[in-house]
Amino acid sequence: MRFVAETLADERLDEVAADIRRLTPSRVITGCLAGGTVSLALGPKLALAWLTSFLIAEGLAFLVVRDFGADRAVGPRERAAFILGALPINGSWAWLGAMLWLHGDDRLRIAATAIWCGQLVFAQQYRHQPLILLILSALAPVLSLIVFPFFAMSGHDLITQATRGSLLLLIACTMNVALRNRATARRMDDLTQGLRNEREKALEAARAKSTFIAVASHELRTPMNGLLGMAHALERSSLDPVQREQVELMIRSGDNLMRLLNDVLDLSRIEVGKVELSPETVAPRDVVAEVVDAWRDAAAAKSLSLICDVGAEVPDWVRADPLRIRQVLTNLVSNAVKFTAQGYVRVKVAATPLGEAWMLRFRVDDTGPGVPKDAAERVFDSFTQADESISRQHGGAGLGLAISRALARQMGGDLTLTPSALGANFVFTVPAERSAPPAPVPEPIEDEADLGAIHVLMAEDNAINQRVVRAMLEPAGVALTIVENGQEALAAMARARYDCVLMDINMPVMDGITALEAIRAGRAGDPALPVIALTASAMAGDRERFLDMGFDDHLGKPVKPVDLITAIVRALNPEPPDENLRAA
């Protein structure tokens, strides 16, 4: 009973049944041709009788296999019906062979033997069939090949005995092949299932890693918002030169820590395929100029020449991801400046047509020590540098090039180290679609404004973050009201009028997304009230996700005063701001 239960629970039986269902038309055609052929030897009556029984058997078989392979649920009852449904078909073919044998003509006996052998071949072709189905499918032809040649054929001479022995050998070989194929299929199934299990484990690990990345990003950004936020607020206060230098050092150290954090998170996102590209219309010359200008002072401090050479063929505008291009170029230029003691660092940009797009080629070379040939590929590995002593001399975690190459390849390009007689020579290529110039955008808010007429409500449960935002906004004259969660924010909005809401996402009692839904539904006053997501959820794609939810803007922690005030003014004035409404 256990064997039967296991057989009927075997889902591999469904594959065999689905094949039987799929091959029904071809078997019916074969049966009709066989009936027409044997009618020449047996006469039309016997041939028609056999063909009728055959078609009835095929019809019964089709009824029991019609649900297999048709996206319908099948169970043990349907599988049992399929196994039993194979018996009439096998019996009808065995009967046809028996009629040909009993006709008495030796030539027809050869035809009968061929039919039974064909049944054996057909029975062993399904490698996934359970043993009971193999036995039932082979039972009729095996019995026929034993009974008729041994008991319905006269003669005991050597040739007759050799013929009988050959048939036994044929049966044994065929069944041996069937059993071996079945065992091989079982091993392949076990191996495939093992691979599926390993794949699921890998996917589960990737999901766990992705969750860890999100949690780590959120938990690390929250305290960093307190550190850098208060440092920025302190920088805006009255300080003597020594204190200002100390605060600036704090900010630079915090920015370096955030860059390292972002590098680690970027690397993890790349490994699990979570990096999202955001193409937009961009000027390649401007991107390169921004990177070069950012490192010009550092190069000058080392008496290095920082050269920018942009070819005339480089298009004015393309469609690409400026953030990722800038990230790769920044890594290359910063490495060149860091490792070059004297001479120059040069950034050369060229472009070649690529169908309806452009292939941008950024080349960064320097007069530094270069990279040894045996380390040409190793420098692109994570947490690896060409020389371990370099990390002691220059610092760095060895992540920049690994991330840069991964980003370049994700954008459809590549990052390579080319042979050079002097220094290092990195080539960064990226395809970019052709693009028309973008529409004019509002100028950024630069100077400090009198924002005393603005009343902002902030929903934030972290006391340190509350103090950071208060220190940023109150010196600018903003009237700030702080509540602990989304529910308190709705209650505050019902009592008073606010111009803007700063909404954290993860809060107790009521989170920011639920509170936003209530605001947009009109349950707290004006449904069009500007709501800015101020959150530690700053992973790639988070900004777009929050904007799609209905937030007017998204600010990732740690936030700078200029970004916070600019976002508030932009939310209140979607049109370009007036000259008298500019913030620091």
C-alpha cells in the first residue's frame, strides 16, 4: 500500500501523462494506418473491429489524461486513472499482434513480432515513469513475445530455439535499458532538485543581504544625521577661526565616512543586482568639469597639474545617468590625485557614434607609480589594492575601482586599465542616447532668505533629529512645530494651519506613509499640502518610490541645511523662486 501511495503521489507521473495527451493525435493516425494495412491480410471486418476497439481505448485514455498539462490541479485519483487507462491501449495492440500471429502465415508472424517489439520500445521511452506504469505498459507485449513463440510455434530445432532465445534477449535488453534510463532520470531529478534547493538558498541569502543593506543604511544614516546635521548648524553660527576649522574638519570626516558607507552599500547592491540607473538629459562637459573642479584644489595642494581635455566631437547633450558617471569619474580622478606625487593628472573625453547613440570614452591617466602588470586585474577586486603597503601610505578601503567597473558594466560600458609607459591609464566607456537640450530649470536657491512667514510641521520620533532640524530652520526664521508620529501630525494639522510638512517614514503608532495617505484623502485639511519625506531610507530608487506615493520631495539623511531649506522653498514655490526668496 505504501508503494502504491508513493507512486500516486509522484508528480513526475504528470509529465508522462502530459506527453501521452500531447501525442494522442499521432497515435490515432498510426492506429488508423495500421488498421488499413492489416485489413489486406485479415480482411475488413477484423480490421474494423480492431480499429474500433483501439479508438475506444484511445478515447478512454484521452478522458483520463485531459487534465494533465492543462494548468489544472491533479491528484492521486487522476494519476491512478491514467495508469489504468494505459491497459486498454496496450491490450489492443497486443491483440492486433495476436490476430496476425494466429492467421498462420509466417510473414504475418514477423509483423506480429514487430508490433510487440514496438510496444516494448514505446513502453521504455518515458524515463520518468514509475515502476508500476512500466510493468503495466510492458506486460502485454512481454507476455505475447513469450507465449506465442514458445507455446504457439512448433519446432525444437536449433534455429527455432535460437529465435526464441533472441526474443528473450530482446526482452531482457529492452527492460534493462528501460530500468537504467529510469534510474538515470531519477538521479538527474535528484541533481536538479539539489540545484533548485541551492538556487533557492542563494536567493534567500540575497534577499537577506538586501534586507540587511536596507536596515544598515537606515540605522547608520540616522545617527550620522545627528552628527553632520549639528556640525552644519554649528558651522553657520559665530565661530572663531580655530573653531571653524575644527567644525570643517568634523564635516569633512563625516562626509568621508558617508562616502565609505555609500561605497559599501553600493557594492552590496551591485552584488544582489539592486542598483537602479536613472537616465536623464545631461551635458558630458558639465559632468567632467564638476569632477575636475572638485579635485582641482587637492591637486594644487600637491603641485599637480589637473588637465581636462574634451574632444570637439563630444555631443553637448546625451541621455545617461549623470550620478553614476560622476561617481565613476570621481573615483578615477581621486585615485589619480591620491597616488601621484608629481607631474599631472589628465582627464580626456572622446565620443564615437554608436548607431543612434554615442559611445563616450573617458580616459584618466597620471604620472604616478602606475599599476604592476601582475596586479592589473586585482585592482578591480573588492577590498584589494595593487600593493598592500599602499593602504598604509595613502589609505582607502579598495572599493572604488570594484564599484566603478561594476557600475560601468551595468550602464553597458566598461572600465579597463590599459598598458602605459608612465603612470596608470584607466579608460571608462559608457553608451549614451542622443538627446536634445533640456527645458530650462529653476536656479538653485543660494542666499539666505527671511522665511519667518513659513510654518513647518515636522513628524519625527528621534529626539536628536528633532534638534538637528530645529537648529537648521529656526536661525532662518522658520516657525517649526514638532510631533512624535503620524497620528500626532494629523491631529496637529486639524488644529492649526501649516505651510509644509516634514515627514519621517518609520515612526511608532502611525508611520509616515499611512499619514500621507490620510492627508491626501483630505482627513487632515488641505489634501494638496506639501509633504516632504525626510528619512534615512536613501537607497537607490527610494526617491522615485516616495515621489510615486505622493510625497512632494524626498530628502535622505543626513541632510544639509541648504538642501532642507531649498526643498521647503521649492515645495512652497513650484515655479522658479523670486530673487528675494533665496536660502543659504
